[in-house]
Amino acid sequence: MITTSPAPLTRLLRRANDAGQLLDALPMLTIGSRFLPAFRSPGELPGPPRGVLVSDGHARPQLICVPSFLGGSGPHQFVRLATAFARRARTSALVLPGFDRDGSVPATWTAALDALASAVRATAGGEPYVLVGHSIGGVVAHTLASHLERQGHPAAGVVLVDTLAPDPARQDAMLEWAMGTVLDRDPNGIAVNDDVLLAMGAYLRIFADWRPAEPSVPVLQVAADSPWPPWDVADTVTRVAAGHFSVLEEHAGLTAAAIETWLG
């Protein structure tokens, strides 16, 4: 009798990671993602793109966080950071389209930016805001800031939390290291499953159309101890004694202090 196992893509990706062949398995995610429902404008989604309130507070500007599009990422990553500020600010985090229950992924990089910009505008509610992005989410936040600026809704600033240089020559090695670490940190499959891996595949596919942007707002890079260089686009760089993932976890207090000092 033939039996099927749950989450076959996740199981295959874990086996490839254990064998040191993670990159060889990623095409099954990017190819598979082509068959997901896809949208070309936010109006095609069943519900408006949204932000999730992570922590409330009275300090301003408010913070709107942008997760990475690696499997296992999401608004939950910013909880410890949001609660570590001495002066608590209203902190929200975006849900990347495709990583929500609807499962519709952006058909293009521009569609992704349009949907995220819509979510930022709705979340900000006309009040000043700073975008905060971790890892490749920092690249998304930086590009999104420029996109919103062109729409007439500029951010007050952008914070890159250990955002690594999106260097094409190192992209595969960084992806293998980062995703391999995510899989190793989630052995029971709580955060990583087939749905989020296919969503990640969609973003990896459309990210090929990403181009550097130059928002005119101040940019802070909170650089951690990573094996890769930080992205050199920030006006201010603050180094903290933390790892690429612990910078939002057990060392979130250091990150919060660096951001508060910069907001000043």
C-alpha cells in the first residue's frame, strides 16, 4: 500500500539540507510556486494587505516591521524587540502576501511592493512611521521606503536589522546558510511548512526583478556578528554583540537600545 507523508516538500528540503545540498532542492519551491494563486494588484486580493499590532505604546514615531521572506519568518519575530524599548512605541509588523491564510502570492516584484505599500499606509493611519526590516526583510523595507516616497507617503526613516549585502555573487551561499539555520532551529516543523516554503519560492523567483533604490530618508543599520558583510546603504551603522538571529531574540534589548538612541 502506498502511503503519503505530510509536508512532503518540507521533508525533502530537510533531507537536502542534511545532505549539504539545500540549493539543489530550492528549484522545486520556485517552480512549484508558479502554480499558486497570484495577484498583480492589491485589489485582486480577497482582503486588504494588513499589518499586525505587535505592541502598543505612546512613543512616536510608530514602528512598522517588515519580515524576511524566508520560510519561518513573520510578525512573531519582532515581539521581543517591540517589548524591549524603554519608551514603548506602537509597533506593528506586516504579513507578507502569500504567508497568510489566503495564500495568494505576488505575480511580480512590483505587485509585492504595491501590496506592502497599501498595508503600510493602512497601518500608519496617517501618522509618522519608521520601517524596520530584518535580514532580507531590510532590503524589502529599504525598497518599500522608496516606493512609498514616490506615492507621497514617505517614512520618517528605515532601520535595517543585520541586513546583509544583496550581492549576487554571494546570494546562493547566504541563502543556503540562512535557510539551513532556519531549518536547524525548527526541527519540529512549527514555523516551517509546505505552504510557507512555496510562498518563499515565489519571493525568491520575483526577487530576480529587484533593483536597488535610494530613499531620501535616514537609514540605520544595526549590524550583528554575521559571517557576511552588512549592506552598505546606511547613514549610520551601529554594531551590537549579537548573532544574525539573536539580534531579535535574546539580544533584542541591544537592538532596541541602538534604535532608540538613533531615534533620539
